[in-house]
Amino acid sequence: MRIGLVYNPNSGKREKDLALMKALAKKLEGLHLFCTKSTHLHLKEYFNLEVIGSGTTHNDYRDTINAGNALSEMNLVISIGGDGTASDVVAGMRLTGRLAPVAGVALGTANCGPLIAIRSVADIVEFDFLNIRPKWVIGLDIFEEEYISSAFNDVVISETLISTVEGKSLTIDASNFFYRNERTPREPVSIASEASRLEINGEEVSPHFRTSQIIISPFPKDTKGLFAYKAVSGLLCWLPYSSCDSAMIVSSRPIITMVEPDETVSADIKQFILTNSDTVRLSGFEAFCVIDGNPRVDLSASEGIEVKTNGRAGLGVKRRDEE
């Protein structure tokens, strides 16, 4: 059994991190563990690790993508971070044409995606690392000129994102995070420009209101039922009865942002449900493409991106409650 470890030191920090790391080290003791240099620098005091792959470290998301690339032939890869860490690991694997099952350990800000399998010390104790059961996971593949990454929670077109700063979830500037790895608080604003264009299969579908955010999400079969009989959810109430596996909303007000408990927000929203053969193309927006919480493409400096649903975007692992 060959197990790879990937650690993201920039993920959201919590007091339970140390307890999770110690429990994981005890559970994996005696197994053959592999990692890249960037992970070894942070985990060498907990695990007995064999370093493989390139010795180059960047201290940003490229280290996680490179780790996925180097560990794609493992029997299992344990992603220690958040949703974005796990999606970057898969992106690195996809670039090699090989996929290993990914079990995410929840150390990020949201930790709500299908690749996150371990959320507590109890999960580590119960998890059978030697007898994993892989499962295909639906996601959204993002392309510029070539494949960039896959989202398993959502693709958000926005100037901001939510991240953890000194233990607190805040809305931060996507540009500073991407270019300088700095988490600077900022309020989101409109992302539309005269050049903005939103298309589905080549047809213009831009709304008549000024756009603040665009969100595209995949919907696994076990979550479609959440919208059944809830007509207030608009087109999404059709999801349980259709073959469509993803949806997109365009909003006049930011959806992905932190608000005060008593704050009232009103917005115009346009919805689309998408088949697996639909292609969404976006260009000309003054925003970033944020993939599972991480900015990956500066659309103000790009010719545009395409987003497509993929029923086999990555490999996760089945948990005990999915038996």
C-alpha cells in the first residue's frame, strides 16, 4: 500500500489541527508514506516520509498541484487542507492522465466538498486506510486554452473570496491572494464591464442587470433531492427530476461574501440548469475565476474560460456512512 500525503500550510487554521495531525500520524505508523519536498518541510516531525518528485518549492498553490502530479500513482493520496487543496491535488493528477483516490482531511475554511472524508479524530480512528473504496466524483472542469483545474464545490466569478485570516472567516481580495499570497479584507463589487460576455454553447445569455457574481456548481445525485418541491428555488426545483447535474446563477449582489447576522440582502438572480454536454464560456469580466475557494484565473488578463460538467472529474473514497 503506497500512500501519498499533501499538506497545505496556507489552509485555514484551527485549534484541532495538531490533534488531527497526531492522530493521523499514529494511524499511519508503519505504512509506506510518500510526499514532495514542500510537504516534507512541514510534516517531517510527525511522519516517516519518502520524498519524491521535483525539489522545487513555490510556497503557493503550485506546490499542491505539483504534489498531485508526483503522487498520481499512489494507492491513496491524503490531502491535508481544505476543499481547494483537494481540487488542486486532483488537477495535478489530471495533468498526468492518472487518478489516485483522494481522502481530504478537513483543515480548510469550508471543508464541505465531496473529497473531504476526514473531519475529526474519530473519523481517523474509524477510517480503514488499507481497504479504501474509491468512488467517482462529479465536478466542473475549467479550461483556458488548456485544462486548468476541476471544481467539486463551485466555480465563482468574483473579485473576492472567503478565507480564514487569523482564525476568522473574512471576505478577502482575490487579486492580492493570487499574486502576492496576501489575505487582505475587501468588500465585493460589480464585476461587469463593456467587454463582459456570458455564453452557453455559444449563445449569449448575459442578464439585463449589472453582474456582481457568477456561481456554477455541480450537483451529485444525493444532493439533488434537497430542491424537490421547493418552487422558491426556481429552476433548481427541477433538478431531482432531470438528467442535469450542474447549475449556474448570475447575481446582481454578491452571494459568496460574509454578512452581518441581521443584515438584509436583496438581489436579482438569473438561473440556468446545465446538462453534461453544455459548455459555459465567460470572458471580459473584471474578476477572478475562483475554484473551490482558490483564485486560479485573472479574467481581466485572460481571453476567457470554459466550464464543463464531468461525471468523472476525480476519485474520492466512500465513507462508512455511505455503505
